[in-house]
Amino acid sequence: VGLHTETRLLRKSLLATGVMIAGFVLGFPIPLAALVGAAILLISRRIEPESVFREIDLSLLVFFGGLFIVTGAIESVGLSGQIFTFARPLAERGIAALSLVAVVLSNLISNVPAVLLFRPYIPDFPQPAQAWLTLAMSTTLAGNLTLLGSVANLIVAEIAYRRNVNLSFTEYLKAGPIITLFSLALGILWLMWVF
């Protein structure tokens, strides 16, 4: 079996990655460096827009937008403050406790909205850098716990369904919790060692 390679795309991707890393190293704002890298790939593409648009799943896009609307509503009515007031004593106890709170929240509202709800409160933590890294690690890995934990999981389930593979919530639970608990334990141990 031969390996199919896209040499031209590989070169463009390496160039874009190199420009982006150079931007990071030279002190450019991270969003600007990332946008320049993405722009290189977008401007130099040879794919017809119509073929890309056909692959967009509108229902998932609307769902994802809805998550951000709900997150904004939770913030604007003050519910996020109340949730955080309740969870803060536990979350400030350290890496493992913050990870637990993040895992629960990530699986209630998905991992990206969970990070957005934490955002205003992390700077007030005793060690904000540690809290940000813990939040990044735990919300990313928490997305693997249940099918609803991450929008990426829903995208995979939707694509599988279109190909006649039913990836149900209970089917996902056969692997998700084991993988999540193992990877979270390793992540927590690693961050405890680093800090």
C-alpha cells in the first residue's frame, strides 16, 4: 500500500507553521501570528469554495452558535457568578480539584463554553498561570468523557451517522470515561510535577 502525499500542501503548511512560530518567537500577538499563518493557507489554496461549503454541517454550526448564546446568557444574568461562587472553594484547592470542577462543567455545557465561563475568575486565583494550564488541560481532556463533552465528538458522531454507523451516547460511554480518567490522571500528575 503506497503512501499518498500532497507535497505542495505539505510545503505550504510547513511555511505557514514556520511563519506562525516565527511570529510567536518575535513577540507578535498570538492571534495575529495565527491569522497570518492561516491566511497563507487560505490565499494559496486550490480548492473550490463550493466543495468546502458542501461539507459544512449547518445543524452542528447552529448548535455550536447556540452554545455560545447560552453561555453569554448565563454570564449576563449572573448565573456564572453564582455557579463560580459555589464551585470556587473547591476549584481553588489545587490542580486536581479545579480539574474536577472543569470536567463536570465541560460535560454540562461543553468544553469551550466552560472555559468562557471560567475566564473572568481565573485571574483572581492564587496562581493564575497554574489555573489557566489546569483549565486548558482538564477541559480539553474532559471533552472525551461523554459524547456531549465536545463539539468535535458531535461532529464525529454526525459524520459516522451519515456513513450508517450509529455512535450513540451509551456506545460512546464504553470508551470515553476510561480514556478520560486515565488521561486526566496523567495530566494532573504532570501539572503537579511542573508546579
